Amino acid sequence: MSKILMLYASVTGNTEEIAVAIAEMLQKYNHEITMKTFDMDAIDVEEFNEYDAVLVGTYSWDDGAMPYEVEDFYDELEDVDLTGKVVGVFGSGDTFYLDTFGGAIDLLGQRFVELGADVMPDWIKIDLEPDKEDFARCQKFADDLNVKLAEKIEAE
């Protein structure tokens, strides 16, 4: 059993729905999930050291911009050593803005890569509200994360 920190920002409830779905899928593997929202909970990047994996979800503003409640977190990431930390990113956006769809998700994912985290290769970007196919992608994400965590435990 691994400890997983799930952070998310959600204005319409779509990203929250994705976060809850992924958390429920991970719980079937008996992982301990701690969920926090950017606008309701105190989030300290130093907490990352207490977890085996960190999952971060966000929505993207119209032109792919990062929500204001995630901006400080984004800046504070450089204050913690993320080398080898298992990280996954996910979120929702609107394909109406095709050129910048899910831009905030990309910004977070790239930031984690730059800081040396072991970032899950599939960044989940969902158009507005998740549907059946999106939940299947979330299940694969949860399954892949479970395998990665098991491999990490074996290697230690």
C-alpha cells in the first residue's frame, strides 16, 4: 500500500469528478489517498516527501491559462526536491480552444518533468465533463500508477 496525495482545482466540478474517480480506482489497490483542493486546503510542497506519489489536477482557463489558485503552487514547486517522485497530471478543459486545450495541464506536467519528477507518461486531458471513454482512460491511469508504485517498492 502506497500513500498518494491528490491535489486538484475545479471550478465547474469536472476536474473534481475526475479526481474522485481516479481516487476510487486507486483505492481498490488499497492505496491510502489524501485529497486536497487548491481553493479550500493549505498545500505545502514540502508535504510531497510524505507521499509515494502526487497527482495534480487542474482545469484550464479559456486560452489554456493556469487558474490563479494553482499559480503559487506552480512557483513553489522549485522549493522541493522532486527527483524521482512519482507524479501524475490530469484535468479538464474546453476543446473550443483547440490550440490551447488543456494548457494548464501541459504547464504542470512540463514543470514536473523539468524538476526531475518521474512523471506518468499519460497526461489526462478531458473535454469538459468526463464520459465513459474518459473514465476508461482514468482507469488505465490508475492501473499504470499502481504498477509503477509496485515496481518502485520492489526496487527499494
